[in-house]
Amino acid sequence: MDVIVVEGGARLKGQVTVSAAKNAVLPVIAACLLTGGECYLEDIPWLADVDTMCGVIAELGAEVDSSGGGLRVACRDLASWEPPYTYVRRMRASFLVLGPLLARLGRARISLPGGCAIGARPIDLHLKGMAALGAEIQVDGGSVVARARQLKGTRIYLDFPSVGATENIMMAAALAKGTTIIENAAGEPEIVDLANFINAMGGRITGAGTRVVKIEGVKELHGARHAVIPDRIEAGTFMVAAAATGGDVLVNNVIPNHLNAVTAKLAEAGAVLTEENGGIRVTADPPLRAIDIKTMPYPGFPTDMQAQFMAVLAVARGSSVITENVFENRFMHVNELKRMGANIVTEGHCAVVKGVPRLTGAKVAATDLRAGAALVIAGLIAEGVTEIGAVYHLDRGYANLVEKFRSLGANIRRETR
Ligand code: UD1
């Protein structure tokens, strides 16, 4: 079992380069199933979730080659319409192969993703979308079975701008007959990246990034080459860590617009952010000021940055109110932060964080990916040694996290126990 050991107190200094976005690369790999042509994805972040998605499409019959710097995928003949349960159980995003399988093979059978630590996370909107496109959907023995002779373009209104549902519907509709309009679609940068990839394959998608996405179905898509966007959540994590430690860090390979909510909130808390040579430089003189945060679909404040901000607000001057509007149970990190001395009270989907003078190192456990990142940040600012267990959560979404923090001067190491 691996643990991450952090000795607090070091100010982060230097430059760090962000990897390609996990949440962009996963749907893009799924979208490779839409064509028999060869696709090449540049700058892949080598993460556990990427391995899982590669495993899923390989089981479905794709040839996957990661021997170069990027990922070469060819899905000439799909051998199966059922990704194995072992993969789907491991990662909810496996469900993103539903749309491509339906579009390409006219059928799919996928286990229902189980309950997840950060909330029930149903898939009703994905299924509603597929049904609207003409698929017949049944739930049989814990799996969704979907069938369609020919998907047909239609208008779909999403009750909530779900990222995964928007992506699944976009992929299915790309090969449907006629035009599909998704209303109240998610507008995250990862949606735009997926649309750009599908368009590079010969698809016809417009409006991605806005609340209304239009997909004109085409008969066939071809192979394409694509460079995935940088990971705005990884960037945000380093920015918060820099501010929390009173450091001076230039975060490279970012698209500043994707980080507007994060930079606005860090600045409100007293950090100084400047755009420099295509990166964002963050300096701060802690303690930061308390601020209120409400998570929202993009361009609102990202739920995936909520835990990291909570860690730094735990030692801010004053009381902060954090409202989680995207997931119903995303405060698992609160108890771990409290074990380090934080003063946090939760009530429903609100958390009141009363800043304390200092956190102290403790043995804690990552409860999910971003909770793990929050504990690393808490460890960096705590007095003494923090030992973070359940590190596999961090491996799902941060490439070389320990090495990157070490290069910034953090006292952090990984140990196998
Ligand atoms: C994606 C991201 C995740 C991020 C989340 C919100 C990936 C691989 N993961 O997850 O990191 O935290 O967006 O920005 O890109 N919902 C339904 N019915 C559905 C689908 C979703 O009710 O059919 C609800 C969920 O329970 C949740 C909310 O909608 O409360 C947002 O979920 P969604 O946007 O779908 O998140 P994911 O695509 O799972």
C-alpha cells in the first residue's frame, strides 16, 4: 500500500508544467470508437483512468498503441458491444462508450455504474438522450442494454447540464441521421475539446461551449490527430498550493480563460496572479482572506476545485462559506481536514470554514481524487508530518504529482508500506 508523506512548511517556488486534461482525454479516447480510421492523440497524461479507458476500448476490439509519446488508436472492427464489468466498476467514465457503441454497432450493453463516494451520480440523462435519439433502452441484470437500428437526430433538453450526458449524446448524434440539438448542454472546455476532435474526424458540431449544441449527423467519420487541452484542474491545484504556501510559482501550459473562476477567487482571497509567457504566476503572503464559494457548472466555480480551496481556507483570516451545488455528497474531505485541526461545520450542501491559525500533520486518507489533492495542500501548510493513504485516488487524475511538487521545493515523498 502506498502513502504520500508531506512535511509542511516549505514555500513552493519555481515553474511547473501542467499535463493534458484527464477529463478531456477520456471522452476523446471513447470517441475513437466512432471511426474505423486511425486516430493519434498527442501528449497523453499517463494516469490510471487513462489506462482504464484504453483497457475498455481494447476489450471492445480497438488496437491501442502507447509506445510513442502519444496514443495511436484504430478501431477497424469492433469485436464486442459489452465493456467488461471489471473496467466499468473501476471508472464511471467508462459509460462514455455507450454513445459511440450505439452509433457504430447499433447496440451496447454496459453495467450500471455503482454508487460513488461523491454522490449517487445517476445516468438518467445519458439514457434520456439515447432514447430521444431512437434507442430502445432496457435495464437487465444490473446492465443497461441499448439498441437502435439507426439513430435519428432530435431535440434534447437536459434537466441539468451534465458533462458526461452532453458528451455521450454528442458522440451518438455525430453518426445519427439528421440534426440533433442539445439544449441546456454542459459548456465545459472538455466539451469543446471533444467537439473539436469529432469535427477533425469529419463531424459537424457547432455551439460546443454554449448551452445549445448542434450536431449534424454524418454517414462516416475518419481518423484524425488531436492535441488534448491542458488540465485546468491540475493547474488550479498548483495555483492553490502556491498561494497556500506563500510561494512564487509559474504554472505553465494553461489556457487562462479556462481558469477565470479559480483566478478570480484566489485574487479575492488575496493572492496575486499575473499572466506571464503563456502561464499564470501565483504569489501570496498568507494568511489569505476568507471568501465564499459556490460550485456551479462551467463557467461557474468548478466542483473539482472545491476541496483544494477548502484546505487553504481552513487557515484563512475569517469564516468562509462553501456551497456545493453540483454533487450532493462532496464533503468527504471535511472529516480528514478536521483531523488536521480545521474548524469546519457542514449543513446539507454548505460548509462553514472558520479559519484557524495552523493545521497540524496527521494520518489521513484520500476519499476521492480531489479530496486527495486537498490533503496534499493541507499537508504542505501544516506543522509537522502528514501521511496520506488511499493514494490510488490521486493516481487516477494527477500525472507525476509527487515529482512535480518536489520540483517546486515541497518536502513530499511516496512510500510503499
Ligand atoms: C464530470 C467530470 C468530473 C466533474 C463533473 C462536474 C469527467 C470524466 N468527470 O463528471 O470530474 O466533477 O463532470 O463538473 O469528465 N447527473 C444526473 N443524471 C445524469 C448525469 C448526471 O442527475 O444522467 C447529475 C450528477 O449526479 C451530478 C451532476 O449531474 O450531481 C453533474 O454530473 P456530470 O456533469 O454528469 O458529471 P460527470 O460527467 O460524471
